[in-house]
Amino acid sequence: MTTPTTPTTSLSPAERAAYGRSARQRVPRSAHGRFAPGTDRFDPVDVVERQSATRVPELVPIRYGRMLESPFRFYRGAAAIMAADLGRLPDTGLTVQLCGDAHLLNFRLLASPERHLVFDINDFDETLAGPFEWDVKRLAASFAIAGRANGFSVGEQDDAVRACVGAYRARMRKLAGMRTLDVWYAQDDMDRIRELQRSSISKEARRRAARASSRARTRTGLQAFAKLTRATPEGRRITPDPPLITPLRDLLADTSHDDQERELRTVLERYARTLSSERRHLLHHFHLVDMARKVVGVGSVGTRCWILLMLGRDVDDPLLLQAKEAQESVLAAHTGGAPFDNQGRRVVEGQRLIQTTSDIFLGWTHVVGLDGRGRDFYVRQLRDWKGIARPETMDAGLLALFGQLCGASLARAHARSGDPVAIAAYLGGGDRFDRALGDFAQAYADLNEQDFRALAGAARSGRVHAAEQ
């Protein structure tokens, strides 16, 4: 795993700050607001089609169908398009471990191993080392696009974007003054979230936020077990819901079922070797009883993803794991970094680097399939106290508050791997960067709508086939 490197490690805080300010010569803060793709820009549909070529063919129309539901859904599936756009821009050279797909729905309430709720990044499929502003720009644009979907005015959209970017800048400046270990241990727990709620939103909004945290605590493995499985003569098994959930027994002919099952058991066995010894011991208390292919997300649709149903003491002691194919990050072609020997390992180690508390069953593996092709996977629990935001239900004030939570959380994640002193010095104490990102977010929201229409046109012409949702 190649982690971010910074030339400021051995410098004094004053020298690190000077290094950060010097990055303004390469990219002035106001320059981030100037975004014009140019007439030589690539065809966005080509980018999406190249991704689809590596995926399960019968699932690709589902991906297109989901992306065509709205410009915001399109944006969620278009990380590769935005990576190509960002890769053409001048960058600060201030490197961190990027989330790689930092839109607002990839931030949510999660359970720590100590069974506390924390607010953090959830999705790391595209994680890679790169310029810090790439994540900030993707996050900022997602708030403008979500605001448009809700019918908010341009001013209200800008308020949400600037709340997000301003919180990122303020948190980074605070982290820059902290000791290294304190930066590493920092997290956004419920106490911090409640403090922000009390100072920022109405009683009704606080009530809704409290209800969301309560719902997150109910989204456990047991709830997923009850929802996704059923009693059969053979015991508890995964409930079919094709094509979104297709048990292995229904997916392949009887002649290949055993081979596919052996392949997935190999995934499980090799994955266990990447866990620490005590977690591997815990995993061995469970045995595999069923598996199914699952369609997940928007951008991930078509990658190979499996639910593994395991049982411990008895049928009331389940563990649901998700083994998800890990492909090359969409950022890889634009960063110039060294290739990785295992993309699953890239995801896991990137997640461990920037997430405060990771799933205890997080690991990776590599398997050669029945078609002779090797594929990388990462594995984690399917669901564990996850509270998912619903931006379509937010008013303008609540969206701005959520922007503050996401921006501050992203700064904390970046500070773990990058140099918070240098980044904070680059950003400065004023709002010049915030205002520039507001302009960028509006420009990119316009481009996103243009790309959305291009994919819709490709579907109408028959160039791509989109399943109705």
C-alpha cells in the first residue's frame, strides 16, 4: 500500500505552514472557482461504458437505469467522470489519502467497535493518495446538486456548499494546532454532533436528527438477517429477490454450483488470513450456510458483490458479511502513483488510514474465478448501525447543517494522512477558498446535468440499455 507522502514531516510547524502557503503560487485559492471543461473534453458516456465493460453484463442495465433516475443519482455513479475532470486541473500538491468518492451520501452514522455511534466516511472503493482538494470539490458539488434536486434557490445551494467547505477549513485549522496523537484519536461522536445541532438548527430539526440516530441503532446485523433471509426446510437461507438478490443456488446450473461455492469458500478462507489473530479466532466461531449475489449502490452496480450468511451457536446467532469486488480506483489514471498488487487491500488499508473506527471484520482477498480471471475483493459486515442521510427530506437549513458535519469529518480524515498544518496554511483564515468552491460547485452541477442528458440520449438512441427502475 502506497500512503501519502509529505516533504514537511521533518520540518518545524512554521516551515510546514510556509510550505502550505507556497502552494498558493501553483494554484491560487481563487483559481479553484474557475472551471471550464473546454471543447476537447472527453465523451462522458465513453467513460461510463469503459467501466461497464469490466462488470457483470446482465447487471449493467440496472446501473444505467439507476443513474438515469435523476442528476443526483447520475452524480453518484459518475465518480470516474469527475476524476477525469479533476485530473486535468492544476493541483496544490498537498497530498492526503483521498476517499475518492466523497459525495454527501458517503458520510453517515456508523458503529464503532465499542458500540458507539460515530459520524464518518463510509465508502472507500476509490480511495487513493492525491491532492486534498479533489475530495473537497466532489463533496461541495454534491451539495449543490442535492440542493437543486430539492428545488432550493442558488443562494440556498451556495449556503450549503459554503457551510461544508467552511467547516472543512475551520476543522483543519483546529487540527493543525493539535498534537499528532490527538489528531489521530479525534472522532465525531454523538456528543459533538449534538453540540453542533444545539447551536445551528431548530427544535424540529434536532428532533429529526435524534430520530435518525435512533434508527441507526436498529440497523443491525440482526435486522438485516430478518429482512434478507427466510426459513426453509434446509434451514435459514437468503431470500431471493432477482435480479437484485440472487442466491447462488438460483444463479448457476447445478453442474457449476459446487465449483462456484468452492470459489466463494476460498474467498472466505483467504480473507480470514488478513484479519488480526483475535478477529480470525472470532470469525472461526461462525460457519458458512448460504451465499447470494447482491446489487449494491449506483456506481458499484455490476461489480461482483456477494452476501455471505454465516451462523454461530444457532440460527439466532447470525453474521452477514459482504464480499465486494475491488477494481482499480477511478483516480489511478490521474495520480501517477504506483499500481497496487491487490485492489481489495488498497480499499482496506485506505479505509483504516482515514476512518476513525473500522469494522472489525474488514479484510481482503484475491480469487481466480471459474472463467480463469483473477479478481480482488474486500470483505466487511453487511450492516452495522448505519444511519443513512436522506437529503431529499431536508430543508435548506438542515442541508447546510449536514454540510458542516460532512466538511468537518472530511477534514479530520485528511488530517490523519496528510499535513494539517500545511493544508490549513494554504486555506487561510478567510473565506476565499470557500467562495471559490461555491463557484466550482455551481459550474460542476451544470456540467453534471449536461452529462446526465448525454447518458439519457445514449439510452434513447440504443447506444446503452437502461433498465426501468
